Amino acid sequence: MADHTPTGPVELGAHMDYPEHERTYHGFTLLAKYGSLGCAATLIGMAFGFFVGGAISGFIVFLLACAVGAFILR
């Protein structure tokens, strides 16, 4: 049987667009950071609203958690 494994260098095509790769990675890390913040703030607000007994107070805690988290993640 014939051996069809490549023998040359891996990158033979067009040049890589490194600035675009860095922009995409930066966008992904921002989405991961602030998406995690949103999930954590939602859980904190829901737990506070459940144990204290008010949807308004849970929403206020959610907003405070978002503000504090955004300040910390800057």
C-alpha cells in the first residue's frame, strides 16, 4: 500500500492572520469572564431571594453582585 502521510512542513498555505486570532481569543475570554459573572450573580440573587423571601431583594442583590463583579474583573 502507498504511504500517504505528508512529508513537508505543516503550514504551506496562506499566512496566518495572527491579529484576527488574538481578537477572537480576547473576545472569547471576555465572554467567558462576564458569562461566568452573570451565572454567579444569578445564583447569588436567586439564593438570596429564596432565603430572605423577596424577588425584589434578590434582584437588588443580583445587580450589586454584577456591579461588584464587573469592578473586580476590569
